[in-house]
Amino acid sequence: MRWLVGWSSIAASFGTAGAVRETAGGRARATRTGSGPDAHPHRGGHHGAEPHGGPAESSRTVQPVGAQLLWGDPDPLWAVGDWRPDEIRTVVADPADPFTRLAVLGCCGASEEALRVGLYAARGGALRHLTTWPGSYTAVVQVGRRITVVGDLAGARPVFYTPWANGTAYATAALPLADLIEAQLDIGHLAALLACPESPEALGDGTPYMGVRRIPPGHALILREGSREITGYEPVASLAVAAPQPEADRAVEGVREALVDAVRARLTAPRHAPQTLPYDPGPVPGMGPADRRAARGAPAAGIGADLSGGSASATLALLAAGLPGPPGSVLGHRAGSGERLLAVTFNDLATPRGREAELERARAIATNPKLHHVVVTGEADTLPFAELEGPLTDEPGPGLVAADRHRRRLSAGSADHLVGYGARQVLDAHPARLADLLLDRRRRHLVRPVAALARAEGPTAQSLFVPFTVYLAARRLARTSYRVGLSDAALRLREQDADSTSDGPVDASLCALAWARPGPAARWLTGEALAEVSVRLEAAAGRPTVALRPGEARARAALARHAGDLRVLEQAAEVRSQRLHAPYLDNQVVRAARGLPEALRVQPGARAAILRAVLSGAGVRELPAGWGASAPGPGISAVRAGLRAALDDLLALFAAPLLADAGLVEARVVRQALLDAAEGRPAPLDGIAELVSVELWLRRLIARRGTCWTGESSPRRRAVSAGVPQRRAL
């Protein structure tokens, strides 16, 4: 886990080192000692005697564990974790002005000159320039005492903040800030995360830790001597008139250029080999060197990509293999050295049915001579819920129950591994965009989408009414105001009408045609928990309305939720010395995809057509049959098989669950649902993974004994030291 942290305090002064003084009343405030803007972070000590001969206040230095100081006081900034040297870049505007500087952490394809130009632009207030470079990164700008931390558009690189020491501390992870202020659990946020995971109105700017906040995607945090301001850097379109629709060809060309630049930024970055390789016992019958390395859990040197057979991962693999440059080479090798891109396919042998066509497309794509294809097989030990032990993540997420499954695949990959996560949320049309088309009086563009939904329903009597039903739902959403939509969702929660089961694409589309809707885990929550979330929705309905149409607002919320889940999965399934790259979540790719016309987005097969055009523009025109066919995710059969295999462990997990102690669920109801699902009786499986994930995360958090902070003669700062508050359901 890698993160950056810093703070800005009104009590700071130039030429200091980041100490924190504790007053007699126990309240911390920032004090500084040292000499120069980059004084050593370990310095600290007594600040001096009180005036009039009073007793000297005890002072101590607080700093992150294992931190690398990027710049010192008055507003220090640290990088924590196993950052690579090329992932941390700093630029100073003028050597004579050392307090005007820029730090970029992550994979950034900008040159030194581009970074300096961005610093000059940010100094004048043009923050958007800092988000136009290819790659995925976090930018921090200091101009005198003004600190600006810029988040990304998708939410894959969030920024958190909290009041501290008469100022504000910020970080790219929530747990370090929770440790800093010794925050306790926010049970209301956990309830909202389970009840309405895709509703920012219910989640707000909170985190699972009391007092730790997050800035929304597309915004920046600005600190001036401790005071804070959150501002957006993207232009906001007016709702009074419809925005002019861009040309489809030009918009697709913009997506192609952004995606190619995103992949090229990874290819041109320095290549890395794993720092420490596990011992190789020698040849094993039936296993090559790559198979033995994957079994030992070490990534290969260079760059690789997922190749599931879907259009998203295949596009990245073919782009990375076809662009000029050494795709899989290590530092010092040239492009003509015969290196090939490592492409990894996961074959689930435990539940093989339903993915035969997808695997066949992966094999056909892997015949490309520039790809080295590796197939990773998964047995019963890679089913969901098979491994309930794992590392503590920053926040809970549904990926915790399948982390070992993903780790098995990623361990066979490369030190820099491309994944296709986010393509569906970035390029596809959210069903609520049908309401946006009706607002623009473009009804004819609804014909093909609703006809495709009718065909997906099958030749039944109900399929004849699908177009009319979907059209009525879209028109109802278009005529429903933001406040009324949130009030209706709050009413559903209060009445415990939280059943959002989606038996097919038609039901899923109808459920999505709303301003806010309950999540799959809401059915398992207690009435008190649902009522608390409904209060949050009612409060949001009373605030100023969002300046977005329903389709755009729901699409951005779904993207932010997916990016957050990917961030949790990346931490849970982390392979040492490996970096996961999701180019579809880069700022420029998200920004270019937002320029796609809505009439193009809603058409069936739009994502496959867009990615085909991207590959065609890059010189790849031969694609296998069935390109763009919808790929099934982890099916119900895999989830049910995993529940059946891990039933004893899950029942033990919910014998005395922490979720029940917090008043969020009733343990007996969850245990009965697990028994019904494992024994094959009719029982809804939606939401089980979310419940198990939050319970696992709570147990790991409570069992944690370490902290992210250290200091001279300072007490241990640890979040959630009081445990889970006892609020059992009535």
C-alpha cells in the first residue's frame, strides 16, 4: 500500500520541521523546529519555556512510519510505502523560490518541461492543466503557504482530509488520517455503504472513520495556512439548454488518442524486475519457468496484460504489443531483442460452463506473435469465499471475498500489469441516459436499445411489453426532479422496500432508471439501519440540486463506486513488486469518453465498436469472431459453489458478527440465508458478498495492533481503539 500525506497549519512558520506540541489541555497544535525548508523530519524536542516562568510544554514530533520526506516545513509532504524512484517526481519553478513547487506521484507520462508548465498554470489557478497528462497520478502543488492536492476524475486516486492541529491534514488513504486523529468507526457510513453504495447523496463525503472526509472525484483540495476549500476543476454544462452534440467520428478519435497515450505512458516508463524472487526448487515435470515463477507468487520482469477474451482487456494487450517500443523488455534491452508482451488468461476449472467462447477468443487473440500467452487455471481453492484471511485494506469492498482468486491470476503477470477494469463504466451508457435522451427530445435513439432489451428477454409474452415498460420508466425519470427522486428512495428505505433483485438485463435496467436506489445488500439490513440511511437521503434532498442530468449523474456515481472497489481489490490482492495499471480510468480517457454522443453510447454493441475503431486506428484490423460479445462475470454458479464449500467458515464468521453488534444486521437472518443458498433452496444471493466483505474488514481492523505514525515520546496513535460500538438491533 502506497500513499502520500501532508498537512497545513495556521500555527506553522517557515524554517521548521513538523513537530506537534501538546498543550496542557491535551489538544495538539503544530509547532516547528529546525532550519531551512527541508529540515530533517526526525528533529523535534522542547520548544522552550513558557513566558513568565511557567512550566515548559511537552512537544513531540509526529511523522509517518517508513516515510520519505518530499519537502519540509512549513507544510511538509511525505511519500509512504514502496514507491519506485520514477514514480515520485518533483519540480521547482525557480531555485530562488523554493516554496513554489510541484510533486507528482504515480505513473505520469509528462515531460519535465510539461510539469514545469503545469506548475506555472497551477500557480495562476488553472488546476485543470495538472490533470491533462497521460497516466494515473496524484499532483500536489505548493505556492507559498497555499497547498493544492488534485484528485482524479474517476475516483481511483482519492484524496482524504481531516482537521488536525489547528489546520488540515490530507492523504491519499483514509486509514493514516484515522490513526492520526484516533478516529472511531462511522457506523452510519457503513450502513449507507451497504444500503446505497452507488448513491453519493447517502455516502456524502464521509469514510468509515469519524472525522475523515474525502473530496469528490473531479475536485481539488486547497489549503491556505490551515483553512481549506474544495473546488471543481471541470467545466459544468448548463441544464437550461442541451449541450451541442459532438461528431461521433471525432469523439471516437479522441478516445483512441487518449487510450493510446495512456498505454504508451506505461510502455515508456522504466521497466522493473521484482526486488526479491522466491527460491526456485528446480525443474518440475509439466511446468515451464513461467509456470514455476507463478506458483512461487512472483511477477515477471517487464510489462504484461490481462487477456480474458473480452474486448476491454484484449484492446489493451493488442495496443501494448503493437505500439512502437519495447513492451516487455527490462532496462537496457532494445525493441528488437525479441521480447513479447505477457498475456495472462484465467481459466476457472471449478465452474467452467459459460466461458468457452470467451476463452476461445482469448486463444485466437494470443496467436499474435507479439504476445506470450499464459493460462492460469483455478480449482476449488480459487472460488469466492474460499480464503477469508488477508491484509487490511483502507476501506471495505466486495473484492475482499475473491481476493485470492485475483491474486492467483496476477501473480502470473508482470511487474507492470495492464487490466481492463473500468471500460464498461467509462464507455458504456448507463440505463439512466435514456432519460437524458428524452430530455433532449431525441426519442428515435431509444428504438435500438429497447429493442435489444426485448430480444434479451427472449421469446416470451412479456417481451412484447418491454419497449413500452422501459420507455415509461425513462420518461418517469426524466420528469422526476432530483429532490423528489431522493425523497422517493428515502421512502423506500423507511418502508423496507429495498428489494433490488435483478433477474435479467430488463430488470437491471428498470432498477437503474432512478435518481437513487437501494443496493443489493440493503435487503439484509435492519430497519433502524435503513431508517438512518433514509435520513441521509432526506437531508441531501434539502440541499441544492446537482447540476447534472440524471443519466450523467448516475453514470458518474457508478464509475466512482467501481473505481473505489478496484482500489480495494488492488490492496487486497496485492502482489509484491507489482503495479496494476487501469488505463480506462485515466483522466484523459475518462474526459475523452465523456465527449461521446449519448446517441452513440446507448446503441447495442457501442463499446465493442468504439474499441474496434481504436484498434483499427492503431493498425490492428484482424479480430476474432464474436469480438465484443458480452462476457459473463463471476456467475451465480461460482458464488453458490463458493458458499457451499466455505459454509462452515461463513457460519462461524456470522455466529457473533460485528455487524450485529453495530446494529446493522440480525445474525440469525444472515445465517439462515447462507444455509438456504448453500443447500440450493430459493434464496437471493445478491448482497451476500458485500456483507461478508464488511464483516471481514471490521474483524481485520479490530485485530490490528500497529499504527501509521511514530514520533519521539509520543503515544501510539491508532484508529478505532474503542472497537465497534454496541448498538444491537431491537
